[in-house]
Amino acid sequence: MHDQPTPPAPQGPTPELFSREFAADPYPAYAWLREHEPVRRTRLPSGVEAWLVTRYTDAKQTLADNRLSKNPAHHDEPAHARGRTGIPGERQAELMTHLLNIDPPDHTRLRRLVSKAFTPRRVAEFAPRVQELTDGLIDRFADSGSADLIHEFAFPLPIYAICDLLGVPSEDQDDFRDWAGMMIRHGGGPRGGVARSVKKMRGYLAELIHRKREALPAEPAPGEDLISGLIRASDHGEHLTENEAAAMAFILLFAGFETTVNLIGNGTYALLTHPGQRDRLQRSLVAGERGLLETGVEELLRYDGPVELATWRFATEPVTIGGQRIAAGDPVLVVLAAADRDPERFADPDVLDLGRRDNQHLGYGHGVHYCLGAPLARLEGRTALATLLTRLPDLRLAVEPAELRWRGGLIMRGLRTLPVEFTPPRK
């Protein structure tokens, strides 16, 4: 990596990270870090020490640097500490062999296999079902004039969508919703609840994959589900093992639903607190235009995206990032939320502009680990926001913004609740 000039000596007090106030609005602290300590060693709430990378140029280079491994085996801490750097319970549930934890060439092989099952065409064909799910959820609360858009809309939509796409039978989807609810609460649920939910989901997926493998027809039927596609996918005669298929189905669900919950929740909140931009988008939707919706979702991903920090990386050898020497074995966390508000890269980065054209944000990562599910998340985000604004045109916050609470957690950024009010549509 290229060395950069030493940043200026810090001015004013170092901001406190990971407090409730920080969770509500981390951007002033990230601005301070970008200017004064763009690569900073920090003790995280879990007790693990990691380097935070906050400038756009450094972030983009770090995300693509093959000397930074995704495999927790490269962490310099004892084995017992490694459980604090991933998804709780994934090691015990034998779910480590997924795309977020492995490097090339294994990553290349698995991603190629999964990409054969999870194609842009498959996502595009799923659009009518996403619209149907979106309308069905709004139907449930439209007559009441109020709703919690997280629990009644943003949370169930991606759960039911990914369950449908994976091929989880409808009678089992509420179990998935319960397990996902426990996982998304992180520290808010019973002690060990996340790990227990991960274990239950792992057991269920293993059984489902086995059943589907046994019943798999010789040729794929139109609209074949994603788990069947994962089982069928082969590369020079090499198939995913059942363990690999279970881990892949798990991470598509785990990484796929929470990012979309937060995209819809954060995006709706941003629109409701920026009435000029929201009116601009509504007018374009009424006129039957889609261009502003397309650029608008990208801007919402940049402005207050669902993934605050990229997932863990570990230096396999000494590396220099932004002029800072990092030892082999040290964990590195790229702060996407900080990089995407870097004034060196984005004009007026703290301004929400739905028509922003120059918008190469890092909201879904960069390099070989670029989010595989980004097309599905974008489809769900565009459908959810457009349908909300069209069907409930006077949607408004039911509480003051200061009353809203953001979920604790390191990687994701999202609201616990989003109470709204609106005029019920006329029959």
C-alpha cells in the first residue's frame, strides 16, 4: 500500500466510540478519525483490539489487499478469543466454510459455484415475488394509520424473500423469522441466544439440503429454488459438500437479511428526515420515472448504509496502511461508513443528494469479497421504498428523531424501531 503523509496532530478531545450517543450519530467521530487518526488501533466493546481504517483511499486499497486474510486462523490472539471476531456460534455449528471466512483459492472455487446458482437473472425473475411480499406486508397495517416499519415491514420482507429464494417451505418460514429475530437482536436477547439460534438454523438447513438432494430431479425446473441450485452447481465435476452448501445457505440468509432490513429502515428514516429529497423522489415515482430511484438507493447506501464496518480481516504479514505499520496477526476493520463520507472522495459528503452521479460508494464492499447478494438487496430496497412512498404518500415519523434507538453491534448499523404514521388509503 502507498504511504501517505502523516496526519496532523489531533485537535480537541478524542471522540468516544461505541457509546449510545455514538451509535445514534457516529459520523462526527468518524470525521475526526479521518482527519487525525485515519488508521487507529482501538479496543472494541468485545475486548478485542483492532485497527480502524476510515479514509476512502485507504479503505478501498485495504478491501482489495490479499495480504489481509478473511480467515480467523490468522488472528494473533489465542483460539478462545477468535469467537469474538465473527458470528456467534458459527464455529460450534460448523458453519465457518462460507465466503466471509475464507480466502482464494478456496473462496474463488466456492464463489464460482455459488454464483452459478445465484445469478442476476434469477434475482431479476424474483422481482414480481418481492413486489407481492412488499404489498402483502403493507396490506397488514395500511388501514391502521400507524406502524413500526422495522418489525412490521423492513424485518419480515427480506426474511420471507430469502426463504422463498432458498426454497424454505412456507410452513417453516416463521421458525426462520424467530431465529433471525434472535440473531438481529445481538446483545438484546437472552444470553447465548444468538449461538442457539445459529445452531438451530444449521440443523434445519442440513436436514433441508439432505431432503432436497435426495429428491433432486435430473434437470432443473423453471424457477428452481436456490438451495437446489447450490446442490446442482458444479465446477469441473466438483460439487459443494453438504457442509459447504449449509454454510453458504446460512450466510446468504444471515448476511442477506440484516443488510436489507437496515437498508430499508435507514433509507426510510433518511427520506423522512430530508423532506425535500423525499418529495423529489415521490414526484419522480408518480411520473413513472425510475432513474431517481436507482441513483437514490445508491445514495442512501452511501449516506447512512446498512453495513457500518466491513467484516473482519487479519494481516498475514506486516503491512502499512495510510502510513501506519500493522503487525502480522492484527485484526483490521474498514469503516465503510467513514470512507463513504470522505470529503476527499465525495463532494458535500454529509449532504443527501438522491441524484448524485459520481457515487462509487463502498457500501457493499470492494474486491473479491464484494457482496454476492447486492443485486437482491438493491431489488428489495428499491421495491420497498418505492411502494411505501407510493401507497402511503404522507408517511411521517411518529416520534422525534432523538427518541429513536439504534441497535448495538459492531458490523451493522440499523434502527431498533421506526414508528410512523400516515393516512389510511381510501378503499
